[in-house]
Amino acid sequence: MYGLDAISAHNGWQLSALGISIVFTGLMILSLIIAQIHKVLEFWDRKHTYWQRIKKLVRRKHRSEETASDLVLPKNVKESTHRFKLLIEQMGEPFSLPKLLGFSKKCGILHSRSSVNELLRAKLIIPDGNGYFLWNHEIEKNIKVSMKTSS
């Protein structure tokens, strides 16, 4: 058998179509790579800038996870910290924030909501996972007081 009959008998048409599609796909991928090579070269030229950005992000993340020993509270918040600690000791732990705010208003603590907010941000008051909160005695020992007072 010779000619077109031999090609048909031995799946020659399918093999040639497969070969053409493989070559065509390879050429398309090569053209896409060549079309985007300028972005790769730009990245390579600015790799130090990108590296500095990555370092900044890592430092920023590290700063947000800083230890409590580096935490500085304003002087007036430090004063209210002692008052809230006494209130929480009277209430017992775990406690609810609305109940704490109610007791603080009865006791005459000024700006109780903002003080509680500062204590939450300083992680002196931490959630227990069941909708209540606990006083964090470990962090209380490590807090520094700043000399400036905030209003």
C-alpha cells in the first residue's frame, strides 16, 4: 500500500493534525512569553525596590505583633487601668463589657468607653471565646506609662 491509502490506514491524518496542533501551541506560548518579557526585565531591574517593599511589609507585620513590654499607654489611661482592675476584681471574671461599663458609670469613671477601648487595644482586657472577657495580668506587669497625657 502506498500514497493516501497508506496514510489513512495507519492514522497518518490524525498524527499530522496532532503534530500541527503541538507546534502551533508551542509557537503561541513562545509568542506570549516574548510579548511579556518586558515585564520580567522590568521586575529584574527593580528587584531591589520590590525587596525593600517586602521588607517593609514584614517589619509592619512584626510591629503589629510586638510584645506587650513595648506598649506605652497615656498617663490618664494608666490611672483608669487601676480603677478598672479594681472593678473587675469586684465583679469577678469572666465579665461582660456592658456590665463593666455600667459599673464604671456608677463609680464615676470619666470617659469609660474610650478607656475600655484603650484597654482592649492594649490587650489588658482579652476575650475568653464565649462572649465574655478576662483581665490579662501578664501584660499589666509590662506596660510603660508615657509622660504625655491625651485628652
